[in-house]
Amino acid sequence: MRTPMIKTVGASFTFRGLCGRFFGLVAVVGAVTVSLLIAGCQGRPATPIHSLEDLNSPDMIIGGETETVSLRMGAEALPKAKVNSYPTPMEAYAALQAGQIDAVAYDRPPLEYAAAQNEEFIVIPDVVGEGHIAVGAPFKNRELMDRVNEFIKKYKEDGTYDDMYNRWVKTLNPKMPDIPKPENPINKGNPLKIGNDPQNIPMSFQEADGSWSGFDTEFVLRLALYLNMEFEFESLYYDALFPAVETEKLDLAVGNLDKTPERAETMLFSDDYIDCPAGIMVLKSRWQPTHETGEGGSIKGQDAPETPDEQPAAQVSVQESEDLATVTEDTETPQADEQASEAPATEQQEVDAPQTDEQKTEAPESEAQEDASPAEAQ
């Protein structure tokens, strides 16, 4: 069942002028977000999150965009948590920032961009599923889809894809390059109708002047040039793109579409045009990973004790002492006859030697005691 969409005042203006000012949106996403922020002041328990497993609790709420496979993957990875869905990823981000939910499950590229733009967020290292993002089309457009796949193969092989991914996902304040339009399009006067979601930074959104921007937008511009065809964007929410393709109201849909076997029964899908695993984003103030590396992933309550880390150092120290004693004996033996006049010193060495042997004999017992101490502590 499709989750009812929340009506948002001024939603069509949410993303304008926000490239590089990603969370200026919190003040303008409309009445729903304002309500979230006000409610967020009441505060949910801000318990620390040490690992992905900490989110798998009835006390936790994960959110994400309606109908996305990434939200479904997040729910499957965290079956005990409650799930809230939102018509746009931005409203899910706002709910996270307001403290109404504990995490956002979404595709990693947009999450990484959101975290890069807002220091309050962090994408945890765990991957909750592998997404397959593709172009959608009605079954009647098989020939057109073959050309789309030709372009996808070409743009991945010639480095265009890597350049686009680095600019749109890993760079602050990315800018649209100047891509020319086809000079003599083969469909002049009959443009392709391409559906796109205008509220999915950095994949697709609109600038202050109303122009389209983002990874998907650049992809479409390059695709149109390759196809030598005119096109026009149809602005639709994500969950409205699928029925629009199925009913042939669109020629193509390029809106971060998740390809699934179920959906493939009702429409065509291209090859994957972007690598897009599903991830989880949380508030940085709550993220306290169990590993010092910050990579998390261990289960709560199973932090390794410090004693075993220190024990090898002590053993190495004993071994180094033994090696040093052996080297000293080997070095001094040939000089014994030459240093007969230094008898007192030699006698002192002979007195010390038994002590060294005793230390060697006692070392294992000492080590055994040290090895036993963690077990006693437990």
C-alpha cells in the first residue's frame, strides 16, 4: 500500500537556490516541517547510537522517502524499529534534524551529500542493501531503451560517470556544466517527455531561477545529446513516476528509480546508471561507534577489553630482555681471557647470571598470572 502523501505548504519552492545551502531548507520546507521542528523541541530520548544494531529496537524510528527500495531495505535490516515514510527525502532529513526520528534510510549518494552539507549529520559505514538505479520506460520504447543502454555503457567507459559522481556527490557547491543541445534533433517539435523528481538533492532539483540541476539532470542532458533528441522535463514526486511510465504518459523516467523484479513486470528498466547502495544517516551528536576508528559495526556490549591489547607489549618486552642478555653473553665470552685483570667485574657478572636464569624461569609464571588477570576480572 502506498503511504498517503503529506501536504506541504510551499513544497514546490523547497529546493530553489539550495545548491550549496542544503539546510537553509529547514526554514522553508513548509508547514509540515515547521510542525516537526516545534514538536522536536519536546525531544525524543537522544540515546547514544554505537552501531547499526542499536537502531534495531522498538524504541527507534527510521524514516525515508515513500516507496523507495532503500527505505524497505532499512526496514528489513532493522525489523524491530518503527518506520515513518515521507513524500520527499528533505522532509525525512528535517524530521531527523528535529529529533522526530532516529535515522534516515536512503540511497548513499544523497545521504553523503546531505552529510557533507550539514555538519549535524553523519552516514554510518554500514550498507543495508544494494540498490539498482535505472532509467524507466514504457514497454513500447524498447528501441529507445537500447540506445539508452548504449549511452550508459559509453559514459561509464570514457570516465564521464566517475567525473559526474565526484562532482555531484563528493563536492560541496557543485555546478552544472555547460552542455550543448542537439543542433538538428531527429524529433524536432516532438520532444521526449522525461519524468524527474525535482526534490532530490543532489540527484535532481531546481535552482533559484527555475533551471534544473543535479546528477540526473546532467545525465539527461548528455543522454539527449547522444540520442540527438529534444526533451522536456515533467516534474513529479518519486512515487508518481512509476504509474506515469506504466500508463505511457512519459517516454522515460530519470528520477533515481529503484529497479526491482516486481516493477520490471510493469515497465522497462535500463542498466544501472549509478552505483547506489542503501545507507543510514543519523545525528552526529548521537553517533558513538564502538571502534576507535569510527567505523562502528560491532554489537553493543562486546567492546574488546584493553588488557589483551597491552599484554603482547609486555611479552615483547620480556623477549627483548632475553635477547639482550643472550647478545651480552655472546659478546663478552671471547673477551674473558683478555679481561682477567677485571676479575671483580667478572665475579659480579657471575653473581648476576643466576639471577637472570631465575628471571627466565619465573617469566612464564608471571606471564601466566598476567594472562589470568582478564579472566579473573571477567
